[in-house]
Amino acid sequence: MQADARYEKVLKTVRARLRPPASELALLAGVQERIVGRLRKAVPDEVEIGTMGSVAKGTALRGNRELDIFILMPRQWALDDMQKKGLAWAKQAMRGIKTELNYAQHPYLKAYVEGVKIDLVPSYKLHNMERLGSAVDRSQLHAEWANARLNERLRDDVRLLKQFFKALGVYGAQTRVEGFSGYLCELLVIHYGGFVPALRAMGSWRMPHALDPQKHHQDGHALKLFPGVPLVVIDPVDAHRNVAAVVSRTSMARAMLAARAFLQKPSAEFFFREKEVHSAARLRNIIRSRGTCTVLLSFPSPDEVEDVLWPQLRKTAQSLLARLERAEFRLFGHYFWSDGKRALILFEMMESELPAVRRAGGPQVWLARDVEAFIKRRKGAANVHVEHERLVAVVRREQRTPKEVLEEALQNPAKLGIPAPFARAMRKRKWGAALDLLKDAGLREVASDYFSRRL
Amino acid sequence: MQADARYEKVLKTVRARLRPPASELALLAGVQERIVGRLRKAVPDEVEIGTMGSVAKGTALRGNRELDIFILMPRQWALDDMQKKGLAWAKQAMRGIKTELNYAQHPYLKAYVEGVKIDLVPSYKLHNMERLGSAVDRSQLHAEWANARLNERLRDDVRLLKQFFKALGVYGAQTRVEGFSGYLCELLVIHYGGFVPALRAMGSWRMPHALDPQKHHQDGHALKLFPGVPLVVIDPVDAHRNVAAVVSRTSMARAMLAARAFLQKPSAEFFFREKEVHSAARLRNIIRSRGTCTVLLSFPSPDEVEDVLWPQLRKTAQSLLARLERAEFRLFGHYFWSDGKRALILFEMMESELPAVRRAGGPQVWLARDVEAFIKRRKGAANVHVEHERLVAVVRREQRTPKEVLEEALQNPAKLGIPAPFARAMRKRKWGAALDLLKDAGLREVASDYFSRRL
């Protein structure tokens, strides 16, 4: 059997499983028609109603019942005016339906109708390659660009790639995931001409890798525009935007490995593997057999939207981690997590306690003034001596355990660089050890994720 | 009181204490006359007898009863012939006196007469700046050069510098000390014009520092001739020899610090301070209060002369140390010691036991073949996952304690780079902990030296 035939055999059944059934499409179409109709009646003639998102592009996964409906207003309107009017019309159109005001980059209205989640988004009406407003405005151009290039085969392949990434845990541009957005999936499938060609390309990526589907830039220039990131995908509708800006090295690396693994041994499992959550007994075994020191710091999750919460959580974890390393603990690994209610930071270290003394390096002996100052400052040291050309003092260590180090540091969280909402939330901190992770299902999932990270 | 007067007050009494008394000088002169007389009778006319060493130069410290007597033969003689004949005449001259054959760079005869140690050294007769033979031959030229420049005041000052270094523990070119030889002391005092000027100069040295008293080389060239060493002192009688070749960074640094300390607060203590050996109780306190992990490796000292033993001991300690660090132990300090009978290597570490697992770094994900090989090789790993662009495996650690690591490594000492005599001697190794150092006076001295190293 040839390679492509082998893939086709697997992908055929997967495609069918991912495609929304006619009933679902009918439901979505019906709801969309009703809401768009209501909106049309609410807005003046110069305002248009547009449908975006994966449903509008025909790339939605089965069961993904979400509609993005845009209220498109003239560019001449002031931003504030545009948003206020848009939200007012949206509310008017949704009278009798429970709505909720939400914020991404800009405010929008969220509602549920017959189990379909609807986002009603005030936005400027843009024309292709016009000077761009915000990410919200750009959605129209993305939908336009994608729809002009997608056919039914490619739409199926976009679904394959989305689900492939989803099962791997790298689907979504949220800061929590640091993965591949839906639009990025569409872009990759369109650019490479299908799911398998996209995997083939990814399998031979290096870091950094740049893609410029619309050839906005000269060869090699795209990488220079976005230094320091592993993946650059120039937005076809905006030459100065990297669609893959949030993709982390780890997400990209895992996608590359999975792509190669699938091509080598295709299987439906790549699309439908479940996350493994170990039993308490199994986790206890894993933890005990490592002989490391794991410290848990848990506290109430600050009340922030996900895309604010996660970067701050990451920053908090990294500040504390840096502090532990400065105290000479050797980090074996770390992890952070939140379910919106509680937050947790885990540090696994090579040692549970440090010696009672530490070495404090001093100046080179010929720096006479520094030498005198060092000797004076280290008067209480257990010992001051010379090693090669430098002074070394053996001094008492103030904090010997991770908890002592972090408790001391958390007396002044701002100095550590911990964001204010986390500094506040951590006032109610609790300390734990690895075995405390066995207590409930949520924590067992965290423990499984951390201790049994997959490739 | 002016600075120089302050020094003079201290140095006056010290000078008197260091100068050999008339009785000692008479004893040395008497013994020398007798031995030289006997030798003259034993050798043919073309062979000369020369007296070298600090007694001949008038720079010997009180109580240093050592004579260096050279049997100087024509350069035309073959090396082997010269040495054989020289030793034969020396033996003949010493008939009735117990002698011992010794080896430095070349063989020589050692004897004791009336408490005076006598080295009888066969050597070529050299003339100043003639093409040089060995270090042994060079002694004649050193004695000649120094004697031509020393007066009684400078001889006193050479004794001051020798004793200053001796009390500090940096006197002697033996590999055990890595310090300043007697000749180097003479050179420094002659070059700088006295003890205090020499200290002043040393106090403002940086590393590396070069001195070229006879101006054999252009400015700055001496340093380039001997890269990597902290101190270069070009031998006045041999432009291609660094008299300070064995001076270690630590010895040089300590000399510099002590020089500044004396100049700041002159005191006779700098010349007569005794090494402090702590009581067992005090040492127990010191050791316990550090909370580190100290491992002792002791074994019979290999039967080698000091200048072979110590470099090998250093090499052995450093090989083992490197092995411990490769195993992820963090060295707090180390020490090695031998009294000629037993040898001891001490490692003080930040941790006594490492986790049961370790992180094994893998290839970057785009190196497809390496990735496959890594995954295959790490099949039994507790976990293989991706961190940024690399694979990381969590694998079982074979050895968790320092002793386990070193025992495993010592299965193949040659591979570690351990010299054969030490590999053999270490077959009778014994392991100990820090508190085993309290057992006897010799070990307590080792412990005091290590745990209370002075500046």
C-alpha cells in the first residue's frame, strides 16, 4: 500500500467523524438567520451584518456550535461611538434573550440560543488590505481570504488539522495553550494544499521557521521582522502581523513531532486520544519513585479573564522559580494551573534542603578597596579564604527550604515582579507537597499532566 | 610615627631572630670545610667543588642547617658518565658516614653530619649565560648572580621575606606548596631593593604579573612567553625560564593580601604565627553547623618522592571531583593531604543524596534521526517529553550517593585519568565522613586546615 493510500484509509473515517451532521448545520443556519434578521431590523442602512468564524467559513468541527456575528459600521465613526451603538443595537435585537457583556480586545455581547453560543461583535467595516483597525476588525478579512480559497476537500482537511492539534493539546491561540488558532490551521491547509502536505511540511520545519503565503516580504525578511519567535506566519491580509505569534517553542515542537509520527504510522488515535489521568495509587508510585522534592503553592485564582490570568500566572511562576534558583535550588521541573477558581504552582526540585552555609564569592585580590569592604562585610562569616585569585566567604544561609525561601520572598511580591492580582490572591496561599495532589480529581489531572507529560 | 619607622621597629627584632647565630654559622662552616676538603682529595684536578644553596649565599634562616655541595665536572663529559663518576667520588669522600641516594631531576647523595643535612650533587661546571643544562646545573649561576648583588642588609631582608612566606604557608617551590622558592625570594628582594619595597610591589600586583629583572625581553613579552600562569619572573641567568612557574594563583593571591595587611598594620605575628589546630569538640561544632555532606577517601600513600606524589594526588582528587560534578553533585570544597604514609582526599558537597531520577537532555526536535534514536534509547525512561525545542527524558539515576558514584568510577581508575600508583594504592581505600577527622591529631590538623582556611 502506498503512503498516501495508507493515510487516506485512516483519514476518510476521521473526516466523516469531524464533519458536522446536516441536523447541526441546519440548527446553526436557522439560529444565524433569525439573529441576523433581528439585527438587520435594528440597525440603519449604512450598517451591515456579517457572519464570520468557523461556521461561516465551513471549517467548524462537529459539535462546535458557535456563531460569530459582526455588526459592521463605517470607518468614519469614532471608536467609542461605534462600540456603544453596536452594543446597543445588539442588545435591542436580542431582547428577551439573556446576554452577557464580554471583553476581548474590545467589548462584545454573548448569548445562548438553542444551545448555540453567539458572539455579537461591534466592528468597523473594512475592505481588503485597507489600513487595519484591531484584531476584531481583521476577522472580516480573514473570513473573506479563507472563503475565497477553501473548497469542500480543504474544509475537511482544516477540520483534520484542528482536531489533530486539539488531541495533542496545542489547538488554540489562548495564552493558556500557546498553540495554533483556527485561522492558522486554515492558513496552513490552504498554503500547503491539504492536511497531509501540511504535516509533511511541519515535519521538516526547523526553528525558527517563517511562512509568507501571500509573499508580502522578500525571502528571509519575515524572520527578521519577528525576531525571537519560533514560528512566523505572515497574515495574508496584514503584512505586519504574525498569525503564529503566540505559538510557543514547546507547542511547535510537539506539533512537529506528532506530524512526523502520524506520517510514519498513521492512525485515528492521533485525533481521538484522551488525556490520561492516573489513579491516586499510580501517582503515589510515580511521585515516590522520583525521590525529588515537590512543593505546591495553591491559592484562589484571581478574578481575571483567561487571557489576562494565564500570562500573569506564568509570570508569577517564573518569578518564584527564579528566586528558588537564586537560592541555589535546582529545578527539576515546574508547572502551573488554574481552573478559574483555584490556582496552583508546582515546583519539583532536586533537593529539599540546602546546607546551613553557602559560599559567597568575593572580589579579585588586587581590588584592594573591594577586598577590604568584603572582609568587613563578612566579619561574621564562618570562614573567609582565598580560592585562586578571589576571596570566598562561607556564610550562614538564611533560608534552607523552598518554603522558607519563597515565604521570605513573598513578603515583597512586587519586588519579585509578581502581578498585583496574584500578589493579592497569594495572601491566602497554602503550601503542600506532591502527595497532596492525590486529594481530588482536578489535582490528579494536574499531577498526571506534569509527571507524565507526553511527547 | 612614619610608615617606614613603624615597619623598622617591628622588623628590627624579627631580623635578629631570623639571623643564624655565630655558633650555627661556625658549625656550618666547619662541616662544609671538612666535606669540601674530603671531596677535593677524591676528585681529579679538572673537577671543581662548589658550594651553593642559602648557606653559601648567606640567606639561610636560623636553624636551617643544610649544605648544598656541588661536584662540578667539564661539560664535555657524557651525562651518564658525569653522574656516575660524581656519585662515586661523593661516596668515596663520605666513607664512614651514612649516605642515601636521592633523586630530584638528577641523582644526588644525601648525608647528615653533626645535625647538618648535606646534599652532594654531581653537576656540569657552567659559565654565566652558557647554554644551560638542567635545573641542577643552573644553581651555580643563581648563587653567582645573587652573591654579586646581595649585601648584609639585603640578606637580612631575604630572610624576612622567606619567613614571611613560611608563616603564611607559601614558602617553597615543592608541588605540595606551590609557593615561592628561596631563590625567588632573593630575586624579589634584590629586584625591589628590600623587604618592604618588595611587599609594596606585591601589594599592587595584578594577575598575571611579570617581572624581568635582567630585562631579557621587551616590555610585555615575558607574559606572552608564559601564558596562563599568574606570575612570571624571568630568571636573570636564563631568559627562557620562569622562576615562579609553580606559584599557584592561590599562593600568589595570599601573598598579595598578606603583603597589604602587613603594610597596613605591621606586626611580628606575620612571621611567627602558628598554624591553628582545633580541638575535636570545636571541629565537631564547625562540621555540624555547616550542614554539608563531607566524604573522606583515605588510602596508603603511594611510595613516591614528594614532587611526584603531590601532582599525582592533585590529579587524582581533581579526576574524582570532576566525576562527582558530572554526577550532578555540587562541590562546596575539596582538600587533599598526605603525610607520606597515608593519603586522604576530602570532598565537601552541598548534597548527600541525589534524586532517584535525572534529566537527560535530548536532541532538537527537527533532527529527525537523532530524535528517533533518543526515543529508542530512552524506551525505559520514566518519561520523555518536550521542553522548548528539545526532548528531555526523565531517567533512573544509577548512583545516588557520592560513595556510589566514586565506587563505580573507581572500577576503572585509568579511564578517570588517575595515575597508576594511586590507582593501585586506592585498592585499599576506606570511606569516611567528616566526623572521622576527629579521630587523631594528624586528621584534626587536616580538618582545621580545610574548615578554617586562613586568608
